[in-house]
Amino acid sequence: MNLAVNLADYRRAARDWLRENAPSDDEPGGDPIARAKDFMARLHDAGYSGITWPERWGGQGLTQAEERAFAAEAKDYTLPTYVFSIGLGMTGPTIVDRGTDEQRERFLRPLLRGEEIWCQLFSEPGAGSDVAALQTRAVRDGAGWVVNGQKVWTSVAQHADWGLLLARTDVDVPKHRGLTMFVVDMRHPGVTVRPLRDMSGRANFNEIFFDDVHIPDEHRVGEVNDGWSVAVTTLLHERLSISAGVGMSGQRDNPASLEALRRTLDTSDPLVRDELVELHIRTRALALFNQRLAQETSAGQFPGARGSAAKLLLAELYLFQADLATRLTGPESVVGDHPLGFTLAAAPGMALGGGTNEIMRNIVGDRVLGLPPEPRVDKTVPFKDLKVGTQA
């Protein structure tokens, strides 16, 4: 009874804080990154950033119940937190799990307060779905490392202060065993960030080049050549955070959301209502599945490969949502400056980022359902003897 009262009080306080502090549409413009950083600082100072993170490292030390309560109150607001989503959902949790105390002390609190922005540096032109085939090299240089190579499809890199970088440190062992994880300074000389523009002219991703970039050994995360296990930790957090919408704004301004479609469509048509009911069922099912995974994580039961199921469900929900919005709104939704245009164009990317739907299905079938795995190449072959892009 007392817990319920306390949780109700927590939710009421969060509601009041958001009402007073969440940005409104009529606020003046200016630098959106500066505004986002200012909001994150106020969010942290009010106790709503890093709700479940350890207090020692700047978090609030609370439970998933409080985090869900805040998320429920925030869903009707467009919070300027997207630029921090990689740090909050992927790189930060990896440092919590696998970093040193010195790394946690240095990086986590500034991340939670919005003082520093993070990106994730895994995919390469020749190693997208097969991340372990990456070729970016990190070579020992005295007390540190020198990195050369290229990364691609990197979100928010143009704003990032730090990146979590997976690089190859040994070519004489099988590809999964010769990788090491680092924290790299994105402002370091030799780091070049270039936007990748789609046919609409938007640049939602970047490519990054590393030319003789020095990284001190104290910025190595985990042991040398044990980077794959650290990367698996990051990928698990990535898939869970994507499915749960960590760092994302609410649905209020999403023109393909159930709420938006109910406002714009003729819901007196029973066929339209049937379609919207299906969208509600899928949305609710994913929310309940994410809630279950969060509860298990809070109880010390990490969901493992089932996080891939959550990510797959979200990608399929986005594709269904985009298709539904297009069919019900009509062909005008995909031309000109229609509000649905960007949402529809971005939907296929959700089936690629964080692992393609096909890879997610393989993971679920192999590691969750116990189905026979696909044929694989010999994992004992050293990386230098492999043809780049060979699946394993």
C-alpha cells in the first residue's frame, strides 16, 4: 500500500515537473543542441535522468517502476532528448556494465546531465550486419593505441563528444577474438565526420574516418581482444533501448501514431476502426513485452537474445504503422511536404539499424527457440585469411 502511494506521488510530481519544464511548440528557436543540453541538465537536477542508474555514478538508484511512471507521463510531450539516446540507451549502460570505476566516474554523470553527447562506432562499409568482420585497426603505440579506419551509418556523430569504438587489434586470430573496445574523443585531430544524405536531402546518418587517432589505454573498455563480448553487451542494450524508445520523445507529434490517425481519419468507418484496433494491439503487445523484459532486468535476469525479439517487434510495428498510415491517408501522404513523409521514409531504417529483421529472426530462432542454426564458416580461421564479409 505504501509503495503504491509513493509511486503515485512520484508520478504526480513528474507530471507537475513536465508541465512546468517540458518545451512547448511556441518557444523561440535558437541552437537546438544547446536547448537539449539545458533541458537534460534540468531533467537530471530534478531527478528524472538516469532513474535506474547507480547513484554513485550520477543516477537516481530507483527502480523500473519509477522509470515506467516517468515514461508514462512524458509520452505526451516532445522532449529534446534524441541526441542523447545513444548514450542513454547503449554506450552508457555498456560502461556501467563493463567499464572501470575511473571510466564510470569520468563519463556517466556528464552523460546523464547532457554535458556530453555520445555515438556508437561499430558498422563499416564492409562490415554492417557482420560486425565482427570490421577492419578498422587499433595498433599499440607506447601507452596507448593508434586507430585508422572508417565507420558508417553512425547517428548523432556530428554532435558527439565521445564515441564507443570497436576496432581490430589482432589479425592473426579468428575475427571474433581479435577485437577491442575503446572510448574515442570525437574532437580529436584525425577524426572526420561526414553526413550521409538520402534522396530527400536529409542527413540522418554519418560516415567517420580515423586517420592516426591516438587513444590512451585507460580509454580501453574491457580486456585486449575481448571486445566482442563487450560489443555483445552493447548490442543487447541497443536492441532493448530501441524497442523501449530510450531517449526518444513521446508519440504526440508522430503523424503515424494511433493517436494522430484517430484525429485525422474518419473513425465512423468500421473498416478503419478495425485497422486502428490492430495497430493498438500491436503497440500494446510490444509495450507489455518491454515491461516484462524491464522487470526481469531489474530482478537481475538479463533478457539476452530475447532483446532481439523486442527489437524485431518494434521494426515490424514501424513498418505496419507506415503501411497503414499510407493506405488510410491516401497517395498524397508520400508526396510533397506532407507531415507523414518523413515518418514513412524513415520506417524501413528501423528494420536495418541495430541488426536487420532477418538477423533478429535468426537470433531468436537459434538462441531463444532452439531451432537448428544456419550453416556457418569455420570460426577458427584467422581474420587475415578470411574474405571480408564472410558470415560467421
